[in-house]
Amino acid sequence: MDTEAFWRMRDAAEDDDKPLANSMADHLAAMSAEEILAFEHCCSRLRDAVRR
């Protein structure tokens, strides 16, 4: 997953009427294991960049 895809997914989750964490969990549940790992890898890269 690239950074743009990460933010598109996050924005789509934010547009739902549910709390963000619940909506993100729903989006992740619809993904394959490989897609979830790619999401986590992207999330980790972004988190590390913020901490620098």
C-alpha cells in the first residue's frame, strides 16, 4: 500500500457515520492478509516519519 492509498482509506473511514476506529476495523476486515500487512507497513512508515 502506498501513502496515497493509505490516506484514501483513512478518509473513506472518516466519512462513515461510525467512530473512526470502528470504521477502520471494518475496512481492514474486508482486506486480505497481505493487504492488511501492507497497510500496517505503511502506517508504521508514516508513524516513524512523524517521530523523526
